[in-house]
Amino acid sequence: MSTETVDMRFADLDRWPTEGAVQAMLEGQMVAIAALQGQVATIASASEAAADRLRGGGRLVYAGAGTSGRVAIQDGVELTPTYNWPRERLVFLLAGGEGALLKSAEGAEDDADAARREVAAAGVGAGDVVIGVAASGRTPYTLAAIEAGVAAGALTVAVTNNAGAPLATAAAYAIVAVTGAELVAGSTRMKAGTAQKAALNLLSTTIMLRLGLVYRGMMVNMRISNDKLLGRARAMVADIAGVDAVTAAAALEAGGHDIKRAALIARGLDAPAAAALLDLHGADLRGALGALAHG
């Protein structure tokens, strides 16, 4: 596996001047991002397919072990505050359980039976999207989770750093960022982890785009959980509806702090009519505003 190979260019890295070592590591991070260039079409296709599944109310299921598992969970956790993605529509399968988030449980990655049990216990089905992340593409736990997802009829997406790996073969869509040998052999928290995080950023954000949770580059489905976000939400409503700050704030209150609903209220609808129009357009603000403009 290329991620486990010793790169002899860096065999004496520990003896290099510190600035030179940092520069080499930085260049490795840039290589990691560049490795995704050839995966754009796959990420786009996987995102569209995932959005189609999720429109029916399915869940995003993240599976992984070690560094890859923690990177996967970070991506999923951030969808709730950023896009108000319901927590009940997220499933996290991490080898070793939640404790492995804070304390290494590397041996758990070999427990394929545990993954199969956890997929079954979560009731994964045809409406769900299972995303398996593994640098090697061979991790038994992650591979078993993807295979169990396939058997359950779920849409499956692999994120890996080794071409031709079993994980990539098993999944319906395979995002393969071949990052090669790490500067510190086998330390996949470096290049491989960076590429995985970037790939997941692209995948999940594109899914949210296709689900209509972004409008004109704004997080219009954002969860308002503090004063900073309340101010941001008011500014969004003012911008979208073309109203002043006072009107935007009142609309946001009337809309129960739902930005999309508030934008329609600021444009003249009452709260029930705004909610009904959004429902009619599948919660897509652009469609609702278009219908409102054409009366």
C-alpha cells in the first residue's frame, strides 16, 4: 500500500533543519489536495445520487476506524450547526465506539463482525447513504460496513487513498485520492487525512447544495444557536428580501428563526403561507421565491 511505504527522500527527516522539515510537510499537504483533482466528476455524481436518496428522509451514515473514522465523524457532526441537518438523520459507526474519538482503539479496526452488527442495529436501509473512509481501503471494520450497506440496499460511497483497494471496489462510488507515501511512513493523519477531509468537505457540501440548503452562497438552513449566528441570520434575511435590519429581525422572529421562512415573510407573506410555499417547493428557497415573484 502506498500509504505505508517509506519514502527514502525523507529517511533523514528527523535530522533536517526544522524549517526545511516544515516546508516539506507543507508541500505534502498541497500534494494531498491536488490528488483530488481527478475525482471531481466522481464527487459530483456521488453527491447527486446521495441527495436523491436523502430527499426521501434517509440518513447519512459515516463509517471508519482510527484517524479516518475521526475525520469522517468530524464532517458529519458539522452538518447540524451549518445546515441544520437533523441529528437523527446522522449515524456514526466508529471502530471501538465513541470512546475511540478521544482515545486510540486501533485494534478495533479488525473487527468486521462489529461493523456488521452496528449496521444492522442502526437499521440501515435503502433510503440511507453509507460513507466509508479508510486510507488503506482495506480496513476490515470499514469494508464490512460498506458491504453491509450494499446488502441493505443503501447507497455507498468510499473515500480512500489507495487505488484498486477492496473498499473502492465494494462501494457504488469510490473517491480515490492517491496521496502516496507519507513523510512519516504510515502516519495517515498527514497527507491521507488531509485529502480525506477535503473530499468529505466537497461531498457533504455538494449534497447540501443539491438539497436546496444553500441559496446565493448563504447557509439559509443554518441553525441559529448564538448571538453571532442570530446577527448573521438577520443579515441574510435583509439581503435576500431587500429589507432593512428592523424588518429582517421582525420577520425572523415571526418565522420562528427559520431563515428561509423569514425571507418570505419579509417579502410580504404571513408565517403559515411562507411555510406552505416552502413545503410546496420541497423547502427550496429559490423555487419558493421564484413562485412568489411570478405570483
